[in-house]
Amino acid sequence: MSLALYRKYRPSVFADVIGQEHVTVPLSNALETGRTHHAYLFSGPRGCGKTSSARIMARSLNCEKGPTPNPCGQCQSCTDLVANGPGSLDVIELDAATHGLVDDARDLRDKAFFAPVHSRYKIYIIDEAHQLGPGAANALLKVVEEPPAHVIFIFATTEPDKLIATIRSRTHHYPFRLVPPGVLALHLEKICDAEGVKVAKGVIPLVVRASAGSVRDALSVLGQLLAGAGKDGVSYEIAIQLLGFTDGALLDDALDTIAARDGATLFKTIDRVIESGHDPRRFTSDLLERLRDLMIVDALKDSTANSILRDLPEDQMERMRNQSNRIGAANLSRAADIAAEGLTQMRGATAPRLILELICGRILLPIGDNGESGMLSRIERLERAENMAPPTSSAAPVRNVEAKEKAASTHSTEAPSSSKVEAVPPTVKAKQSAPSAAVKAHVPGNFDIAALRRAWPDVIEDVKKRRRLTWSLLSASAQVLSVDEDAITIGIINPGAKESFERSESDLILRNAFIDVVGIDRKIAVVVDPSIDTNTPAARETRTSEAPSDPNQLSGAALLMQELGAQVIEGK
């Protein structure tokens, strides 16, 4: 049986303790100058080196050439107290969880006055010191306050506040802390090299993440992975499955669909999560962490994000930059709030998948939230859209602000879909007569057609709220072809759909949607384009609801019947 890694690589000198320089350096200086104390308190999270440092302190104090921060390693005390050594009669380790009674404390107090067997000091290391009962702690108080010259106490605890104040006040307190991810990752890489086992790229960050800053936990996890390594070492896929983390590809798919507001694909991704055996709680936790990463990427636009999000490959960073740009800071913050709230609801829930699906549904529907976060996310989409047509006149910014306020107000208070057809701004209604100056006031600039196409799903979603017929014609068989200072040209897949679009005055609906979502007011030009891809997520959603199964096979009569039916439903 092989020795566990956390025991095999336990430090024997302060120089080998990682991530605790704020403790090891002062202790080393005290040993160097001989200014040691009779009682110490080492506190901090589990697995961060408290007990190991207490043993190193004992070794350094009892070294024949000491006290010294660098034990010689040759004398009897050094060989007895080396990591995984036989131990020394003069260094007594007690676990307060099992020796926390008054009788135990009295026995310790009585034996403390006996001289050490062959070392300079008799050292008591009391682990889990917070579990000393009040009677036991009070029994030790006098000897801790005024111990014999040859006795030193080292208390180690994860909860120093639970140790009685009278003992705490008589110790030198050294708070340990969790090890930073970068330091821990470098330490684990050295151990992998020493063990001669190859680990795939991305495995070490997973181990660091699973350990949450605890060196002992990290070595336990790494030991499990190395024990099951094959001829090619530890693969990323095996590490993902053993540690229970979500595959990064699933998270990327989920966030891409959130950015595109593609509900159908998002719920299919959730189904893949469940079918692959992932825990919905873990997926939600990982999704929340990824949203946090995207918020950092969005805040730090340049490469400085790499200094916070360590060990991420450049292609992943580029993908995350793209996702943060498409989703936006307000939407990321709102999605994180929803995910965090849902994660709390999942604790003890009997149907975590249901809650996960509800979380995703809420994230996809910002218009359903009329609070501050929902309003910010909608305004943010309008502000980002302005980049597609940068204004050059002084009147343009005012007009865009009015459009944004109009859009936010409409989303917050508008009536059901049957009345949304009439919710056309007066500037658009005026198109049927003499166009006003407001309608003619185009926003000049260099238009980014790619950005306008990225906003197309949001435009289509806005159209859906206004008129189902127009939505069915556009979502299944249309796309943006071009934009200039006069018009936005839309390609529709066949003449029948184009004829129905024009006859139903759907250009007014689409124009109004562009104003609300993108903040650009242009007349709508429609042309026939048979090369349009009809296999987009929006097109698939339309085919599974009320749109025709194949727009290429629509006859003029079928389109007319569909149009008439939709108008009857909408009350036209």
C-alpha cells in the first residue's frame, strides 16, 4: 500500500510550507533570535498547515543546534520529528475532541511539571483546541499562564473564537489562511513531476477548484486521480467525471444559447446535462461561477482578466470575451442573481432538475422582470445596439434616448399580444401619410451588418409580441441582407411569403421592432432570397408551433388563409 500524498509530501521545515509566509517568516525570525513564547495559537481552515507547522515548530525548538528555523536533520530530535517519523516522547499530540474532559486536562497539567526525557522542551500540541470543554480549559489555564520553563503549548484550531478568552489572551496567535490558487497549482505540478505521472491540460485547475484552497484536500484529490491514471496519465474527461464538475463545453453551450435567447436549445442542453449524469445542483453552481467569470471578463476588457482567471487557455478566454459582449453586464448580473437564488432553493429539493429549468426560463425572459435589474438589462441591449450606427448629429442622441425610454416603458406596461399590433409609435404610423421630420431624421454612420444580424433574434422576439403572423413569416424564412441610411433590406425565402408579408403591412411591425430593440428607424425593403438557411433555432421553433412546416412549399392561398386566421385571432 502506497503512502497518501498528503503524508508523503508533508513539510518538515518552514521553507516547505506553501502559502503561509505571513506565519512562517515571523516564526522563523523568532527562532533565529531566540524570542520564542511559551504558548502559541495556530488557527485557520482545515488542511492549510496548522498541525504540520506545530510539528515543525517542535522540531526546530528541540534540534540540538537550535532553536533554529532550519533543523539539522541529523540529531535524535530531528530524526524523530521528521515528517512521517516515529515521533518523540517529549512532543505530545492530543486531540481535544477525545481528550477534552476535565480529568484529561488535570492529567496533562500534572505531567507537565516532569522534565523532558532527552529534549530541550516538553511540547504539547493540542489539536481541535476549540473542543476543550469549559472545565478542561479552566483546568489548563494556570499552567498555560505560568508553565514550567521546559514546557511549551501549541494550540491548533479551526474556530479560535470558541476557545476561552483567558487562554487566547495568553498565546501568540498566528492565523493561517487558504492557499492561493496559483501557488497551490504550482505545488501540485511539482508533485506530479515528482510522481512521474502526466496529467492533461486543465486537470490541475480542477483539483485546485475542488480543494477550495486546502493543501491536504488538494493532495487527497490528486492522489485519487494519480492512482487511477492510465498509460497516458490523467485525462481531463476522467477528472471531470470523478470530481463531478460540469464539462466546459456544456457551460459554453448554455451561455451561447442564453446570449442568443434560444430557449429550445437551452432546454436541450439541460437535458444533455441530466442524461450525462451531472448533478443539477453542481451544474447550477458551475453556471453561477461561469457567470461570475464573465462579469470579470466584461469589467476587465483587456488581457488583465488573465491575472484573475488563471490557468484558462487563450481560446477559452476569447470565447468568454465574446459571450460577455453578447450578454452584457446587466444581463450577466441579473442571470447571476437568478442562478444564486435558484441554487438556494435547490438545497433539499426533491426535483432539482425542475428548479434548474425554471432558473433558465427566468434568465431567458428579462421582459418578465419589471424591476430594476430587468429594466437595466433591456436598456443595456438598446445601448449596445447603438454601436451599429454611431450618431454624428446632435439630434440623434436625444432621439435614441427617447426610443430607449419608449421601449422600456412599453416592455414594462404593454397589453397582451392582441393589442400589441397597435402599439406602433406615431412616427411609424405617419409613414402611411406624409412622413414627419422625426421619421426622416436618419442616424447616419457606418453600419455593422454583422452586429445587426446578431440582434436579429431579439428583433424577431419583439415582433412575436406584436403580431404572430409577422413573426411566423420572418422567423422561419427571413434574414437581414443589408442596411444603409435609407432602408433595412430583408431577404425572404420565397415569393409567396414575401407577398403575404407586404399584403399584411408587416413592414410596420418589423420597423417598430427595430426601433425598440436596436434604436434604428429605417423603412423595410423585402426581396426574395432562396438561399436563406431555414434550419436556425428560431425557424425550428416556428415549425414546431404554428408556422408552416416548409415555407418553400407554401402556396399563396395557404399564406392568405394563415394571414386571415391570425388577423381574426388578433381582432383585426
